[in-house]
Amino acid sequence: MPLPADIDLTNPDHFDQGPPHEWFTWLRANDPVYWQDEEDGPGFWSITKYQDLKHVSRHPELFSSWRGGTNIFELEEDDLTGVRLLMINMDPPRHAKYRRIVSKGFTPKRISLLEDHVRALARRIVDRIADKGECEFVSEVASQVPMATICEMLGVPEADHQLVYDLSNRLIGFDDPDFQTSMDDGGEAAAEMYAYAEQLGAERSKAPRDDLTSILLSADVDGEKLTQDEFDAFFLLLAIAGNETTRTVTAQGMRLLSEHPDQRRAITDDPSLIGPAVEEILRYAPAVISFRRTAMADVEIRGKQIRNGDKVVMWYPGANRDEEAFDDPQKFDVSRNPNDHHAFGIGEHFCLGASLARLQLRTIFDELLTRLPDIEVDGEVKYLRSNFIDGIKEMRVRFTPETQRRKAAS
Amino acid sequence: MKVVVDYDLCEANARCMQACPEIFYVDDDDNLQVKQETFDEALLSKVQEAVRLCPRQALAIGDD
């Protein structure tokens, strides 16, 4: 049993084999609104209970995304001004006006129109590896569907998909030495992304298409078009949010199905379990580990006095294993039902891409498990060193080549 | 009791329709239609589910 003094959620080293679930379990039971000191910051309250995460999320007027941004680390005024261009760092009413620009394109119904297209993508991706018998899962499978899909929705030509992918890696990987050695490189990657967005935007201004870039160009908030900065930021947010998270959950799902072969077999025996399995992967290994809010008033949660201006951090992996919200929460169970997890958040900032993510995840796992049913992790899993995204950088897998399996079956 | 909808928050996720189709209907244009605003005890638990499950927390139960 750790003492509170040992718990340090600020240090990404403690996340380099995945989130520290023993700490979250202890915190939920002993100190669910836990004050975490910071070496280079004012400290923050840590939320690990399901109902509390929901409460904080549902009250943007009390817990602001704008005031300090939504990342744990403190930002200089200039950087804060910069991140406030992203709608993820806005509060109502401003947030709603920005979100409304694109929200109609992300509803479950609208996303379901992409089903055949996503299926064709997934099929091609599996085609490329199916007879190799092994591959590097992150670069060859997990990253491919979300990259292609969000880039297409944005109107990024296929030749530029890799560039957008590389830039978004550098933006997310700010704590991991493999991707980035400093915040400055993140700044550079952002600048390169903005330059790309502007170039694409210039092309679309001349000849608009039915893509998100064209929609952003023609959009207006309160009668005003988006400024260049606002357009750039929106493009960046969609590119990153669309890339990093779905890739992460795909890789985490592959890892979990490998570690729980009985669960993988349950799905191959009964493919109707793909939907529930995807929800369980999301619950068990949410891509987003943490988001931050800043209190706008003195607020009490479970007897703790949160002061106006205090930082409050929500820990999604913690809330998703709350014993009071889920039966046997540490059990990975692909047939779990109900499964009302908060991997996508809830309320004002509920993940805009949730339906898209779900479609991609169901499709890629269906394609993989149908054609390569014995696919499993082969060797070490290389995690992203981050307390923000539960990423996997590299993970080799092996499987019986498809043609060989077919020959054996016939 | 009556259903209160924040249409600015609604994004046609249709969890409400799954939970309580007697009251909530999301049409082909992604518009939420509330079939009956007021309801009684018989539908309360379904409406409560709808309120709980809405990913955008766009629903509430109000007094008549």
C-alpha cells in the first residue's frame, strides 16, 4: 500500500509501462480528491472517481477549460493565448460556436455513411500484412486507418498523409525523448502543421471541396470568418485528435487481446462481440489519461475545499475502473454489459470523434480477427512516456499468414 | 414531470432514443424530436437512463 507521499502523478516515468493503476485504486478508496504537489507548478487536485469525473466534466462554468488550458503543465501567457485558439481549450458559449462549425459532420448517422469506405481501407491495410506472418503493428496497422480517415475528411491528399502523421507525433510526444526533446520542437512541429494547413487552405479557397478544410474556410462565428490563427488551430486539433487517439486504442486493444487469448477467442467464436469488445478496450485502456480544468469558484467535492483558481485533473483510466461504477473493474471482459465508460469524456467537450473512432476500431478489429485470428504480440511493447496519452510507440506482432491458413483449412 | 432538452448541446447521439424511444426520436436529419414533453411514473426510469446516458448531458427532468 503506497503512502500518499510516494504517489507522483506528475512524473511521466511512472506511466512508462502504462498508467499506475495500483495508485488509482488506492486513491479511489482512500483519497479520491487527492492533492498532488508539483515540483514545477502550484499543485493540483486529482480526480479518480467515476461520478466526480462526470461532475467536473458537466460543469464547465465551475471547471474551466479556458482559464489554464487542458494540459497539466502550467503555460506561459503567450502559450496560453496560443492554445486557447483550439476549441478544446474554450468554455461555453464560445466553445459551442466553434464546435458547431464541424459537429454535423461527426454525428453517428453521418459517420455511418463512411462505413464502406473505412471497411475498404481496413481491408487494404490487412492485405498489405496478411502474408508476411509478422509486422510492426503501430506503423503498419494501428496508425493507418485513423491517419487515412481524418486526412481524407480534412481533404489532405494521400501523398501528404505521412507528413501530417509525423507532425502530429511530434506534437503529442512532448515528454518522450524518441519523439521530441523539448517543448520547442513541439512548437516547431505546430508551426510546420500550420504552414501546411495554410497551403491546403489556399488551394481550397480557390476550389472548395466537400471536406473539413473547405468547411472551416467558409465557416463563421458570430458573423465573422475564422482568423488565420483560428483556422490553423482547428486544422491542427482535428489532425491530432483524429490521429493519435484512435491509433493508441487500436494498439492497446491488440495488446489486450494478446494478453487475454480467451477473450480474443470469444470474439473469433462470436464476431457479434466486436462492438462490446471495442467498448471494453476503451474502458480498460483509454487513449487519454488526463485532462485538466481550472476552478472558477470555491467548490467542494467530497469534503475537499477546492479554491477558485486551483488546478483539477481528471484521470480517465482511474475513473474507468471505479469499483462503484463497474463490477469487477480490473477484469478485462469483452462481453461486459453495460459498459458506460468515460474514455470519450462526457458533457460539453465529449469527444467529437467518438462515432468515427468506434467505427474505425470495430472495423479494423473485425478485419484483423476474421483474417488473422491468431495474431499476437511478439516481444516487448514500447510505451510512450507520457501522463497525457497512453500511447504505444512500437509493438511487433506475429500470425499465421492468411494464405497458409486458408490452405490448411481447405 | 417533463423532459428538458438543451438543443445547443444535443448532437444526435441518440442514446436517449435507445433508452426511451417512447419520448425521444432522432430523425434522418439528425434532429431530436420529443414526442411527448410531459410524462409520468411509468416512464421515469427510462427517462432517467436517457438523462444519464446522453454523452453531451443535454437532458434534464423538470417540473410541469
